[in-house]
Amino acid sequence: MNLKDRLIAKIREEFLQTTETLWNNEIRANLFTARAMLVTAGLTVLFWILSKLGVFSISNSQITWLVFQAVLELIIPAGICIWLKGERKWLKLLMLSLYTLVLARIEMVLTHNMVLSMVFPVLISIRYYSRTITSSVGILTILLTFISNYLSIIFHLGRIDMNMVTLPAGTVLQFTDTAVLREIVMSQGVIDYHQHWLYSLSNSYIPKLIMFSLIIYVCTEIAGRGREAIFEQQKETKDAERLATELHLAKTIQSSMLPEIFPPFPEHQEFDVYASMRTAREVGGDFYDFYMIDDDHMAMLVADVSGKGIPAAMFMMASKIMINNMSLLNEPDPARILEMVNQEIAPKNTAEMFVTVWLGILEISTGKLTATNAGHEYPFIRQNGKFDIFKEKHGFVLGGMENTKYQNYEIQLEPGDAVFVYTDGVTEAKNKEGDQFGIERLEEALNDSPELPVSGIINHVSEKLDKFVNNEEQFDDITMVILSYNGVTNMNKLTVEAMIENIPEVTAFVESKLEEIDCPPKIQNQIDIAIDELFSNIAKYAYTPDTGPATVKVEVEKDPLAVIITFIDHGQPYDPLTSENPNLSLPAEKREIGGLGIYLVKKTMDDIVYEYKNGQNILRIKKEIQV
């Protein structure tokens, strides 16, 4: 679809939406008019009952028949409208015309009592939010008011103005009911109809004309403004829907960038990690992350961006990506990583936002945690079964100032130790009295059951926090991350240079693990051939023309007994499983070179899987062992 067609389609869509909005409003306006007519009918009956009870007098003796007609002419179209659910274009014309006509006939007889009733149709027409409808009803009202005044005077339907009556000298009028005043005057006096007409025109109709014109002008403006308000509301609704869609998309993107699958590294039994984040708005400025830098180093970070909403979310995503990239491109040095990220952020930070970061890198094989702090909260360390706050030296926030230096510190984690890191949304959460959750309550919550698994600890802190806040509004993002170190119980992996000369060492390492499970010689021989083929491929192609590290990890599964051998390198991405199998039906001299070794591995192993993850080639082979 070209640009012109897209514009036409967009205009058509907006036109249809506007038309539908106006039509829905007209339906509601029709039903409102119908209800108003029913209420008017009821009030008319009440007016007639009060007159019969003598609360006030009415000069026309035919008022009963007039009330009966008026009620019918109001109830019937209102009933039709309700029956049709307001869904006919002609309903508004029928009801507003009849409504105005009925009130004009009543006003013709009850001139002094019902004059204000003539403004009701004009007021009700505002609900259609159309200047045309309101002004049309207003013009009709003015015309019918003039006609009702004229007919009232000519046919003596209303009260007679005694100023226009000439009686013979000495005439005495005696009456007990004001309703018969007109008959007495007409039988004994002389009415100057011409003078009466002019007097009524100047003293009755012209003031009404001025008053109604002003009311009609105001009502027309209100109706027009209502129509504009509909368009503005429609635009605001579309903008709100678009913003909601964008916020939802932003939340989806933000959530997809944060680890949400636990445990995140099931292949690593040396540690457990868990995280939780609750944003104060649709999107937040807090973020956390944990990822493998290499096979022996895991990075964990918690951060808090200044501000809230979409700007904070955008700054958060940019910061997270840069920290992640710098971690993978450099040595596992947290201080150096943050210095380089700060140099990227600070010079271009025109928005003057900043981010606090706690970044730690765990050396899995030794339990050594190297960390640095860029203006973030103090972490809690669990050692000897108890959590205590660890007050290290803070560096300056990221993005706050160029050329900022950060300082590493080290914590030696032993099996059973843990690190708990959080954002200030935890400690600064308030209850209805304005008290903060605070460090002391957080420490108490952590030490209620410090032996719980990592997910249990965070869930317990969340429960304590929710109970303290007691449904008060959340003003800041709440993020918590915990790392528990289990230690290395079995050295089941070997890292060597990816060189052909190291194949015997790798083979011997794997064989030592196979001997522990009494692996049959035939299966061991098949595994040796697979090791020779796969490791030689890494040595030849992964780091060409240089060399680099390669890790071989051995895992044993039970029920059924099987061994899984994983080959890991940081070389060029390459999936050996994509190579075509050799055509064994051809003579050896006619086959293409290569592919036979991988083919033999596929044939002899029960499963073989390749993936490229975190800058690493990871190839796993599995062999079931039948003893």
C-alpha cells in the first residue's frame, strides 16, 4: 500500500470512528429526550391536579382536554423512541417538534403560568451537541411563542389584561372565582383588541423574544462546544489508547530484557540466584541482570535510574545494554566496566539523568566475589547463617560526572554464604503513617528465616513489606536480587588451550570421570573418538589464526545412567551439526573431504546439541551407559 492509499485509509478510519461516536451520542440523546417528555407529561398531569385542588386557578375551562391531548402527544413518541432504543435518525425531529408544539399549545392557554416551559426543548436539544439542531429548535420556539401569543389574544384563550378593558361608569363586578372573570368582563365591558394586541406585543412577546434569543444563543454555543468536546475526547481517547499500547509495548520490551526464568543457569549447581521487581508505574527505572561472562565468571547487577516512567525506562535499557556489553568485552573487573560505561553516558547526558549501580562478578570455582558500588544501596551479606549489612565505599553515580573512578572490593564467599542487593524502593516504602520500611526492618525480615532458599527469602521480604505498607500506594520501583553460593563440590570440568596437543589431557580427564561410573570399554572408546573429533575442530577453527581457551565439562545423569560432555569455547560462531552427512555410497576417492568425523559422532552418541549463547559455542553430547 502506497502513501496515498494509507492516508486515504487513515482518513476513512477516522471518519468512521467520528461518525460512530456521533451516532452513539445521538442514540443516548434520543433516549434522554424521551425520558424528558415522559417527565413533562407527568408534571403536566400534576399541574392539572393542583389546579383542580384549587392551589391556583386557570382561566380556560378546556384545560382538561388540553392536558389529555398533551400527555398523549408526549407519551406516544417517547414510547416509540424507547421501543426503538433510540436508533432512528428521524426520532429527534419527531420528538423535538412535538415537544415544542405541545408546550406552545399549553402556553397559549396558560400564558402567565407556562412561559418558562418553552425553553425546555431548546435546553434538551443541547444533548445532541449540534448547533443546527439547537438553533432550529430555538427558531421553532420563537415562532410558536409568537403564534401562541397571537391566538391567545384573538381567541381570548388566556387571561385578559384589565388595562385594556373599558367598562361603563359605575359598573360593579362581583365574582368569587377568578376563572369566570373573562366571561364577566366580556359581557359588561368593551375590549380594545387593537390596543390590547399592541400592548401584549410590546409588553409580553418582545421581552420573551429577547429572553429566548439570549437563551437560544447560549444553548447553541453550549451544543457546539459539546460537539467539539466529543472530538477532543475522541482524540484524547485515541491518544490514551496509543499511549497505553506504547506503554504495554515498552513494558514487554523491558520485561524481555530482564531474566525471568529461574533458575537461570541450571547447569551450574555451584550457586543459586533469584530476583524480583515491581514497578511503580507501567514501566520502571529499576533493573537487574545476571549473566555468564565466561564459564567461570557470573556477573550480577542491580541498578536504579533517577526518575520514573518512559524516560527512566529508556535510560535503564541503554545503561543495561552498555554494562552487559562492557562486561563481555573486558576482563571481569567491575570497577573498570563501570568506568567505561560512565564515559559513554556522562558526556552525552543532556537529560541530566543518572543511575546507581551495584555490580558484582562471582568467580565460580573459588567463590571470590569482586564488586563495586556506584552510589547504590549497601548490600547484605549472609555469613555464618546471618545477614549483616556490608558498608563498603561508594563511588559516584553513573552519568553524573565524567572521568569518575570506581573501586573494587572482594568478598570471599564460602558454601552457604549469600549476597542480597536491593533498590531504595524497598527501604523507602511507606505506610499510611508515613513511616519508612527502613534498613532495620529489612535486616529483621532477612534474618527471620535466613536458611530459606533464595526464592523463599525474597518472597518472605516481599510479604513483610506488603504487610507493613498495608495497601498504600507504591511510589517507587521495588527490586531485590539474591545470590547464594553453594561451592564447588566436584571438579567436573577442565579448561585448557584449544590446541591439538591438549587432546590427550582432555581425553584422560574425561576417562577419569568415566571410570568412576564403571563405563564399559566399548562406550568409552566411542566417547574418546568423539572427544578427538570435536576438540580438534575447536583447536583448528575456533580461534584461527590465534588460539584461546576451551572448556570440557563432564556431567553424569542417573535413571537411566548417562554421561553428558559439554565443549565450550569463545571462538567464532560455528555449528558443526549444519554440515551435510557424507555420501557413504560413493567410493572413498569420490567423496568430498570432511564431515565424516561429525557423522560418526552423530551415529555413536545418543544426543548432540549445539547453541551459541553469551558469546560462546556450546556443544553437548550425551551417551547412555548400559553397564
